[in-house]
Amino acid sequence: MKNICILGATGSIGLNTLDVISLHPDKYKVFALSANTGWEKMLKLCESYKPTYAVLVDPDAAEHLHKLAPEGVTVLSGEEALAKVAAHEKTEYVMAAIVGSAGMSSTLAAAKAGKRIMLANKESLVLAGNLLISAIKKSGAELIPVDSEHSAIFQCLQGSHIGLSKIQLTASGGPFLNTPLSELALVTPSQACNHPNWTMGRKISVDSATLMNKGLEVIEAHFLFALKPNQIEVVVHPQSIIHSLVHFDDGSVLSQLGLPDMRTAISYALSYPARQTSGVASLDLTKQPSLVFLPPNLEAFSCLGLAYNALKIGKNAPATLNAANEVAVEAFLDKQIGFLDISKTIESVLDAVPTANLDTLASVVENDQLSRQVAKSVIESRA
């Protein structure tokens, strides 16, 4: 019986994790759950799963939950509590599913404590990849990717890394795959959040629409698999059936296929190196439409190119890119800027923030704050 800590329990990844866990009550126990402000949703989860700890970052929300939580559930609040439950001596597996940079500190705490980290928070690697990988090597922690693309690569490489030449991350292309560049300026937040294949939160849905999500995944793949930028390619695959491809020197290409359902990758991260039922239906290719593969349109979706440039620059550039993107996406969702202004804002911030090494958590936080301030100034200047 493994004790599971789910950081970001009320989001889509968190709920899907609970769904998989529910299929295997003899294997997993929900030890801790966390959310930001949604105490009503958390209360329902506490009633269903009876965790030892429930963490709400917002103190007022935590107070509401504390008054109504079932007996035996200890309610904690604040960001420090996230790190506490992630590194708790009884926690064995941590699902790191907090969206954005907010999940970095708790993921790093789990790494230092030697946990199995099921990583759905790619921003942790984008912000502090060297620090996180170093902590994992030092503590003996496990890092298993939960992004469907990186899970696919991880699975394909179980045999051997020998002869690996490159990988290809597949991208659905998002809701605007066939939208002319001239029309993208008129895109609304509701349209950007209407993903054709995946059910996700608003921020990651916008990232998928701009292809920034794929850009962040390129950076994530660099750290996960120790690959150079020119060994990581992106190919648009609208059907989301092939989740990624791995190329070898002898011309062989391995891929992992499955229906677009995050429970497959979540289940594998939980059960690795074994496999178990996930609740996902079996893939029948005879009932699927033809599989299509296209090169990404970097003119219309320049965020992907910006991510590649940031990775090539290295140092703090990926972290600056991520911070600028989070601020720009929030501004877009609040209708302060247009869809195409997201990439323009990011480019301006990358030009403005000085290049620097990030060798401590404090330096990562400082760079993140600076990049956000610059991004907000850029957005205000466009208003």
C-alpha cells in the first residue's frame, strides 16, 4: 500500500489520479491532498478519500475547510504546507500537478526527500531544471513524467538509450491549427480554451492554443532525457493517438499509442515498472480516422520558436520565458491583451531581462519575480 500525496488535487490531473487510485484500493492510499482556494471541492474529496492532510494555500479557504472537514483530516494552509506534505516521512509518491511556477518549491521538496515524483508540473523543470535534477541524483528520488508525450518517450526508452538519435514530441495543434494568421488576432479566451482533444484547465489550454505548451515540453524533454535542442523536434498530429516518437541511429522509430486520456500516463507513473488497469478504453485503430502529421507553423505560433531560442540560450532564459508566459496568458484570459500579444510580450521580456545563472532556489525566485514585473510593465505599455 503506497501513500500518495496529490498536489493540485482539484485540477484535471489530480482528479484523474484519484480516478485511477480508486480502481486499486488495495495498492494506494490517499495520504495528502492540496488545492489553492477551492475548499468546497476539497471538502468533497476529503469526505470521499479521508486523507491524513488537506492543504489549501489560501488561509481563508483553509479556515472554511477546517470547520467542516471529516474527523481525522488535518487541514493546513500556506505554501510551506505544500512542501511539508510533499516531503513528509509517510509520503511515498507525489503527484506534482500544481499548474505553473507555484508548483516548483513543493516539487523540489519532494526531490530532496527522495520521493517518487510523478511530474505533471513541467514548469518545475523549466524554472529550475538543474537544481531539480541535482536534488534527485543526490537523494535517489524517482522522476517519472506524466505529460503524455514525455511518458511516451519514457516508456519507449525502457529497453535502452543506446543509439538514441532524436525524439519527436507530437502536438495536436490546438483549436487554431487551420486558422489563418490574420484571424488569430481576433481569438477570444473561450475559443482558446476549447481544446479539440483534451480536457484541461484554462491556462494550459491557452498554452496549447499558442503551442507554448509544446515549447515548455521541449525544455522539459531536454532535462528529462539529457538531450540537446537539435535532438528534440515537434510534429503536429491532430488526432493525438501517437503521443511521441523516439528515433535511433539504425533507422528504427519507436512510438507509444493510445487514446487521448491522461489516465494512461498517470497509471503508468503510479505502477512503474509494472502496469495496471487505468480505466482507459483500448485503442482500436480500425475505428480511428487517418493519422496525419504536419510540421508546426512557426510563423503563426511563434511561442514554440521562442521556447527553442530560450533553451539554446540556457541559464535563466527558460525561466524568464515561463514567467512572461504566465503573466501574458493571465492578461489574455482577463481580456487585457489579444491572443497574438502573448508571444509579443514574451519576446519583449526575453530581450529585457539580463542573462544570469540560476544556481540557488533564491536566484530562481528572484528571476521569476523580476521577469513577472517586466512582463506586467510590457503589458501596461501596450494598453
